[in-house]
Amino acid sequence: MKRVAVLGSTGSIGVQALDVLEGGGWGYYVPLLTCGRNIGLLRGQIKRFRPEAVAVLRKEDAEAVRREHPDVDVYHGEDGILEAIEKTDFEIAVNALVGISGLRPTMKLISKGRVRIALANKETLVTGGRIVMDSAAKAGVPILPVDSEHSAVLQALRGNGKNKIKRIILTASGGPFRGCTREQLETVSVKDALSHPNWAMGNKISIDSATMLNKAFEVIEAKWLYSVAPEKIDVLVHPQSIVHSIVEYDDGAMMAQLGSPDMKLPISYALTYPERRDAGARKLSAADMCSLTFEEPSAEARRALNLAYGVLRELAATSKDSPAIVLNGANEALVEMFLGGRIRFVDIVDILEKVINSHIPVRTMEIEDIIEIDLQARTDALRLAGLA
Amino acid sequence: MKRVAVLGSTGSIGVQALDVLEGGGWGYYVPLLTCGRNIGLLRGQIKRFRPEAVAVLRKEDAEAVRREHPDVDVYHGEDGILEAIEKTDFEIAVNALVGISGLRPTMKLISKGRVRIALANKETLVTGGRIVMDSAAKAGVPILPVDSEHSAVLQALRGNGKNKIKRIILTASGGPFRGCTREQLETVSVKDALSHPNWAMGNKISIDSATMLNKAFEVIEAKWLYSVAPEKIDVLVHPQSIVHSIVEYDDGAMMAQLGSPDMKLPISYALTYPERRDAGARKLSAADMCSLTFEEPSAEARRALNLAYGVLRELAATSKDSPAIVLNGANEALVEMFLGGRIRFVDIVDILEKVINSHIPVRTMEIEDIIEIDLQARTDALRLAGLA
């Protein structure tokens, strides 16, 4: 019987993680669920999983849940999640929180120790990569990636011991606007940008997929997860989303992981690694594989990716890691502005370039530095968007 | 310094294995070379590699080599190879012999012990699979596949411990006649059949690729190398020969190995496994991967493959392993007849079906049984071709 905490249980990955746990046929218990404001969904999850503890964002929601479930420990607020992590026992934590709010809980999990982190929260590594990986290594806490690309890389690295990596090739579907010109992108709507061709995902990550910022963040994540130099991380556009990523070795062999575009597969791999369990992900047929294509990213896509490579080059040259935090924070703010109809789609990358160019890189020492740089980046983004 | 014997050093794989050893930049010495009648090429190899011993087929060739190189131990005849294996010290043997003549040397290597066998000789496993694998397991002699498909499977299995294999998918280029109808195949020439679109190989294996018998033999080999049931071995036609094979696991993840169609890669992997060394195989570019296609084998291709599945079903049901020997022996004889212009291309599979249908399966007990069944199959093939 494994005890698995699910942080961010009402988001897209959280919901699928609970489905995997329920449907996988392996012994599990979910002692802790945390969510933001989606109390309606949380209520159903409490009935389904009977957790010992839950954490929610708002005090009034906490009080309501406490009245309905006097046997459940209910925490609230950002510190509430941390307290819930501290006081609840579990062996695996799925961190499916969205945005930089996932960073402190990751650090709390690491300091708690004796836990495996199945990490779906990209921002943890994009913003806190060095501090997080150093702390996790010291604490002996394994961090297993939940996104499909880094899970594929992990699978392709297995059994290769110290074999030299020539390249990690992250595949990208190219999103809904693959191959579009700048001119075409100028008029896209929020609805267009949310319509991903292959994956059903939350709003934030759908927009990031459309701008290619999602892939840019994955480039930064790959650096932290697999300790590779930026020039060894490549991106190839693969519109079918069947090959989830590739590792090329020095002998010229490439190991690739293929699967249907179904998050159940990387979620269950992170939970059971290095074993595999069938979590009910759809199986590929020969028809799914009839034609797999790969192409270099377009000039527009390159612009977003170059933001990540710039960040990593700065880091390699000077050890200053703040630009990644700025990129992430400004992007979060800009995506919200776009979803709110306050800026155009093309403004996201345009303004990001400006925010990054106006930022003076520093080296962070602790989580507080990260939070501060993140807030400043959001303010800068708002200002450069002409909205502050 | 590794001592590596190369059996069949003047054939296509033997020559490439020597190139890998010479070019790989890792310490090696080749104490033993063996070949058939290609003494001209062998002479050059003796000068290049300064082996302690060589074995050739004919007595007169042995005498000539002995006169030229009095410091080299020279053996001849089929027993000469066995004696050379017995008396020479080495840690790795590349068995790149062609046809069933590779079987006894493999058994000799196993009984000698303390050696890794890099096996390019398919017939060893197709005809002697059970006896060979049992003996190798008892002797603790590892058998590493040299062909690109089984090397890909081995690479895709690494790091998966006891994870359940759902399917092994062997890829097939489809050869020069991919998608051809029976009618079109009726008039193909020897030259047409030797023109493989992707791989430069010896004559025998080129014809086997054109008939799909090569893939049929690989299906049988996969059974022996990886202990999987016949229904778990699939074949997909992949004309680009970039994805060399795929292993699908129970969770739906597929691990694939990609590389340029260059035998240096699987040869060096068999030599250095589980490490990798760059042997100078051409590296894949994004352009090589621009479109990778997969399709089910055509009806004509299925006929050849079904011969292998029939053999494996018989084996699974009754433990009788002779049909694979018959398939291999009759095919060797028929390919010779085709290359000699005595039968048509389509006759190969037609007559193979007849030979298999007229054979009464038995279970072999020792290598002598295999040799006897093989000879009978050749006679039967000649008779059914109307040439005896």
C-alpha cells in the first residue's frame, strides 16, 4: 500500500493522477489532496478517496469543508499547503500545482524527506532549478518528471549508465499555430490559442504550447533534470505527438519513446518508476504510426525557444539564474493578460523579449530571492504591456 | 586490450567489424581471422591485423598462406575453424559466418567458454536456437546480436528489468519489391532482387530481404534471443530503415532505437555492450527523420512471414523444432538456385511452402540432427524445384 499525496488535485494533471491511482489496480491510499478554489470538484474527490487531510486556498472554503467532514484535517492558504505536507504521512507526492505556487511546496517536500516527488509543476525547476536540484540531491529525494517529454527522456536514458549523451531532442507538436507567419499570428483569438491539436490541457499550458514558451521551459527543465549543456538540448517539431522525445548517444544511436498523447502514461511511470504499470493509456496502433514527421522549428517558434537558450547561456557563463525566473514570471502575467483579452497573442513573446532585455541578471541564494524576482517580472511585464 | 576473433572476416559484416575495431580508437587485438575462399582479401587483413592464427576453407589456400606467413598458425576445412577456435585465446568472437556453416563454430565457442559472442550468423539461432541458447545459458556465454533489428530490441529492453513486454515490433524496409503484386514479382531479375534500397549487404541476405525471408528468420531469432511468444512478435514495414525496431511495454510505452542504416552501429554495440563507442556510423540529421512511415506487410510479404509464424506455433505446441531448420536449409538452396538463374524469384516462397508442408516435424537432440535435417531440406527443395 503506497500513500500518495496529490497537490493540485482539481487541475488537469491532478484529476488524471487520481484516475491513474484509482484505475491502476495497485494498492494506494491518498492521504492528502490540495486545491485552489475548485471546491465543488474537491468535495467529490474527498468522498472518492477519503483523505486524512486537505488544503484549500480560501479560509471560507476551509471552514465549509471542515463542517462537512469533521474527520478530515483541513488547512488553508499558501502556508496551509506547507503545513499539510509537514503533518501528513506519504511516500509519493504528485506536485501538479500550477505556476510558481508549486515551488515552496516542492521545497517543503524535499525538506520533509523520504518522499518521491512526481513533478508536473514545471515552474519548480524553471525558477528554482539549482536550489531545488541541489536540495533534492542532498536530501536523497528523487524528482521524477511527469510531463511527457521529460518522461520520454528518462525512459530513453534508462539502461545507458554513463554512456555519453550527444543530444536530447525534445519533440514539440508545434501547437495550433505550427508554421504560421507573424502576420497570421497577429489576429488569433483566445479560443484559437486554446485549441491544441493533440493534447487536452489546462489553459495556461495550452497558451504556452501555442507560443512555444512551454517548450522553452522544457529546455530549461531538461538542463536541471539531466545536467546537460544548452547546446546538447534540441527541439524538433513533430506534429503527431507520438514520439515524446529522443536521446541521441555518442555512437549515433537514438533512443525514442513513443506512445499515445495520454498523460496517464508519464503519470504512472513517475509513480512506479523504474517499473511500469498499465494505467489504461490508449495503446498505439500501426495506423497511429503511419506517418511520423519531424521538422525544424519555424522562425516564430525559434523566437520563443531562443529566450530559453539565452537564459541557459547566461547561466552557463555567469552562474546567474534570475533570467529564467523573469521569463517564467513575466510569461505567467502575460498569459493572464492575453486570456483576459488585454493584449494580443503576439504581444506575449514581444513583451517577454523586452522584459528579458531590460533585466539585469543576478544569482539567487534562496527561495525568497526567487519570489521577489518573480513579482518584479510580473510588474515589469504589466508596465511594458502598457497596462500598469 | 581486448582480444577479438573475427569468424568470416572477408564477408560484408566481417569486413565492417574489422573496420570498427581498427577505427574505434579502443584497444583491441585480432588474434584470429577465418574466411572461406576469398584469400586475396584475407592476405590484406593478415598484413593489417597480424593475427596469431587464420582458418581457411581449402587445403591449397592454407598451404599458400603458411608459406607467406610462417609465423601464423594456419588451419583449414570446417574442422580447421573449430580447431582454431579451440587453440586461440580471445575474449570476444564476432561470428559473421554465412549460412548454417556458422552453427558448429558457435557451439565450439560456447563449449570453449569465457567468451562473448557477437552473433551476425542468423542461421545459428534459426536452426539451433534451443540447443544454442540452452548451452550458452549453462556456460554463461553471452550472445549479443549484431543485426540492426535485434540490436535495436536489445537497446530498447535495457533498463526495463522485468517490465512486461507487450510486443516486439521488428521493422522491415520491405526490400526492393515493397508493395509489389504477385504478378509484378514474376518477372524480376537477379539484379533487381540484389538492389536493396537502404542497405549494402551480401548476396544471400539481399535476396532474403527481397523475399522477406530475412524478416521471417528474424522473427524466429527474436523468439530465441528474447524468449517471447510468437504472438508477441510483430513486423511493420518501415521503408526508411531509420527506426531499427521497437519494444512495446504493457503500459503502452514503446521504446524505439533509431540510427542511420549503418551496420557499424550494431557491430560496435555488440562489442562494447552495455557501453557505447562511436564507431563512425553516420549520424542522423533532422532531414533523415523528416518522414518516417510504417505500414502493415503486404499480402505477398505476409506469405514469407507466415512461414516463420507457422514454425514457431508448431514449436510452441509440440516442442518440435525441425521446421525452422527445413525453412532455413531449403531457403539457402533455393536462393542459390535463383542466383544461378535456375528458378524464378517467386519460386522461392512457393517451393518453401511446399517443402514445409511435406515435412514431418521432429524435435532435435543434437547438432548432428540439425545438419541431417538441413541436408534433407536442401534435397527436398531441389526435388520440388524440379531440378533433382
